[in-house]
Amino acid sequence: MLRLCVVFIYLLYGVKTDPQETCPAFTALGFGNALIGTELKVKLLLYTRQNPTCAKELHSEASKYLDVTKKTTFIIHGYRFTGSAPIWIPDLVHLLLSVEDMNVIVVDWNQGATTLNYSSASRKCKRVAEILKKLIDEMLIDGASLDSMHMIGVSLGAHISGFVGQMFDGTLGRITGLDPAGPLYRGTAPSERLDPTDAQFVDVIHSDTNGLGYGEALGHIDFYPNGGTDQPGCPLTIFSGLQYFKCDHQRSVFLFLSSLTQSCNITTYPCNSYRNFRNGKCTSCEPFWPMPCPILGYYAHEWKSYLTQQSHPVTSMFFDTADKEPFCIYHYLVDIITWNKDTRRGTFSIMLADEDGRKAESIANPEAATFQQYKQITLLIGFDQDLEKVERISLTFSTGSVIGPKFKLRILQMRFRSLTKPERALRFPADLEELRDLAEALRDYERQHRGAALALFCGAYLYKQSFAIPGSSLLNVLAGALFGPWMGLVLCSVLTSVGATLCYLLSAAFGKQLIVHFFPEKVALLQGKVEENRSCLFFFLLFLRLFPMTPNWFLNLSAPILNIPISQFFLSVLIGLTPYNFICVQTGAILSQITSLDAIFSWDTLLKLLAMAVAALIPGTLIKRYSKKHLKLDGDKQAQTLNGRKSL
């Protein structure tokens, strides 16, 4: 009985309601057809979101099923050695329809592409292009636009796309070439192959340049995964059979498919050679500013406006991939300084681990490098995972010698910089090295957006001052490096005063009881001193800023409790902290000009530092003389009670 129920349900839902309806399929041929050869016959199979799995066959004239107001994407396969249908076509159709409501037309020229005689298939490419031109002409009559047409050509299909583009004088919207065929096309004229002039935007992925693919650039942008040869996971010897010939060639298709899923975006980098890319010499995205480096695949058209306006229209992009989907590798630049007395040469691999115990192993390791004492070397490393919070780093060094002695690589300093996610959340620098990195990043940004860089700096400074967070001295140094000595001084003096005043107002509104509760003795002592010097309050406040009896952050918070007028408070901060700000800002300006350790001890630098010290001591000396005559200051005991760590 159960079996009868299952059969009934299958008949009810599994059988088409219209027995007359059939779905045209891609032409399936066999190796026997390849032996005898096939005559050209082109089928045009239309898929839309209304019929995503059951094609509608088009003819040379535009069909009633075709909505010409929508974008139209053509999929054109290449040479078919065995006559079988390309396994990737259903996935490509499905993914294209999932990302955009469009017409997808599969150009089935399997009858013609299936033959043992590759040159015979190649000669038929222009005839296929003529058939497609007739269809597009009919679509244009019905109101279609060439701007909204995209051709995705694989192998010979890439050149067919180029021929169609030539027939429309390069006005097609886009052509994507997936490892365009190399045999019989290398060294030919642009009119005999795909070329950047064949469409408004031409992007190409080269994955088998030393085999079935084309090595030279053919588009506005040309992507070379793993240098364009020997794709990870593909067989390296002929003993693997047919996969040895087609794996590298087909990898371009699967990389394009992966870009449609967007499980991860593969970032690519402009370079003149894969070797230079692997050596870490081509990791800058500055040519594409304000956009990042281009990503591989379907969304490469987002860089169209930049790429098509260049005087040199061809841009070669390099990157590494993993051996399986989604193919992403997460790149880091690794800066290493070693302290071995003797020079070491070798390779290494790196293992990262996060606080949860997850591990990421380097799978794209650099070539053998030479490590000299105290000399920094920068290498490009690729990992199979992207760990957010790295807790441990382990490095394995190898000289490549099996029988020779083992050597240790003594690392003095190692730093990782992510290429995949260069944009980090803004955090305040903890040391001078991080300060220099932040200054360099902000300088690059400031050149393009000075106003935005200024706003970013001011926001960070006011945030720290308003909430009494330590570390403003480093921001003062940064201001000197970023904005110069005099503009930096004015900026820091004003921001210090405004930020301290905001802290004053926040304390007056929300913090009085908390401050008295947690610091009763300090508040009482400071209040007594303020009352004793009420007649000369402004000069007393200047004295506290120049010779702090109490940390500046505590004075900012307690000022409302001490009934210090806000106007006097503001001016005392502005004037009293100017010498301190002057020293920090000038230091930053000097350090930004230093390119080596020797320059720090040059006479020029030492004289500048001496002049700074003298200039900063003058206001303090004058205030100290005034305080001895007019201010009531006792002793070191109360000063030690009030004093704490200086913080701005």
C-alpha cells in the first residue's frame, strides 16, 4: 500500500501537466561524432527567471519569449573534443539568473565545435558570429540596446564574442573572455581574435597560457590567476589523462562561477609580472583610488569607468588562488628583521592560530629569500583562512638542504599586514612604530581628501580629550608629522582646549558626585589650594598646567566642583599647555623627515631639539617666578598627594 501511495504522489507532482511541452536541450554528441566531424548547426537556448531550467529555443529572428528591455547575456562555449555538453553551463545559467533578472542565451554550436580537427572548429567561429549578429539585429529592431548586452565566451567562444563585437564596431556593452583559445590565434592581428576594441568593456581571465589558452593581454583588464599557468589542484603529469589537458583551461570558468556566488571576493593586484607580485612588489591599490583593487569575475565591470579611460588601456592583474572552491586566498605582507650574524637563505611556511584554536596554514609561500642581519625583508604570504584575532604565530624555516646542517632563523621583529582587509577600525597608536604607520596611511588619504583627513583627526582628538583618555601626546606628534609644525601646533592647542572644555561640561552635568565619591582627599586638597589662590586664580591654573600638582585629566574633571569659571578654565588650558604641545608637535615634524637612525643624531636634528627645549622653558620660567611672589604653594607633601600620572 505504501508503494502505491509513493507512485501516486510521483505521478501527481513529478509528471508535467502538459504532455506536449518539451524542453530543448544542449546538443549531446559522442566521440564518434568527433571522429567523423560535424557540420555547423547553431541552437540558441533562452533561459529567464520565468523558465530557469526549461529553455526556449530562439531562431535567427527575435522570439516572443525574449524581453528586449532586460539585459541579455550570451554564453558561448569553445572547442569540444569529445562532443559532450559542457558541465558548467547549467550552473552558469542558474547563477546569472540568481544575481540579476536577465535573458540568458546559451549559444549551442556543439555541432561544428565537435571534431578531432581543431582548425576545422576554429574556421567556423566567424560563421557563428554572423548568426549571432542576425539575432542581435532583430533584437535592436524590437528596441534592445547594445549597452545592455554581455557576451561570456569560453576558449574559442571568447574569439567568437570578439568577432560579434567587431561587427558592431565595439559598441557591445561587455565581453568576458574565459581563457581565450591560444592555438592558431597567437600572434594574429586584432581583427582575427578578441581585442579591447571589440566592446565597451572587455575583461579576460587567463588560466592556461602555456597550454590551450592565450598568454598576451586581450582586454581592458586581464586577470592571471597563479600567473596564468599550473592552477593549484590540477594534474602536473600526462598520466592523469584528459584532466591534464583541460583542468587548467577550465579553471577560468570555475573562477568566474565562484565570483557569482560571492562567498568571498578575490582581490587582484596590478603588476608587470607574476614573479614581482609573488615577491611582494605589487600590492598597492593606489592606481584605482578611491576604489579598492579590482575583484575577479562578474563584478569586474565596476572598474569600467577607470579602465576604459586610461591612455594605456590594458591592465594586467595577478593573484593567487586555492585549489578548490571558493578559491580564495587571504594575503598578508610579512615584514621580517633577523639578527643572525651569518646570512641565511631559505624558505618558510607560517601557521596562524586564533584564541578559539582555529588554525590557518600558509599555502602560497614565497620563493627562497636571503635574510641578512638587521635588514628588513618583506614577503607575500597567502593563507587558506582569514582569522580575525590571531593569538599565535609559528614559523618553519627551511634551507632546502636534506643532508646539510640545520640552521635557526633568529627573528628580531615580525609584522603582518593584511592585503585582504587593509581597512582596520581606527585605534589609537600604542607606540612610535604604530604612529608612523598611522601617519603614512593618513598622509595617503590626506592627499586625496584633506578635509576628511582633518575631520578624522579632530574627531579622534576631541574624543580622547572629552572622555579624559590618555595618549594625546602621540596624537600631537602625529599632527606635526601630518600637518606640519605650525598648523599642527595651532590645531592641537585649539583641540586640547575645546576637548578639555567638553570634559568640563560633561563632568558638570554627570560626574560631580562620582568624582567626589572616588577621590575625596584629592578634591579637598585641590579645593583648598584653589580657594587660597582665588585672587590670582588664572595664574594658579597656568601654574598647574605647567607644573602639574595633579594630573591634567583630574583637573579637567574636578574644575566644575572647584567653581572655576569656564572662560578662565579654557584660556588656562589654551595657554598653559601650549609649551607641551609645541614640543610634541615639533618632535613629530622632525621625526617625519628622518629616514634613518643616523639622522636622529645629526647636528641639524640635535640643534632643532635644543632650540625646542629652550623655547618651551621660557613660559615655565616666567610663571614660576611669578608664583613665588604671588601664589600660595606649600610643600611637596600635598603635591605628592595630588599628583599622579600626567595624562592629557
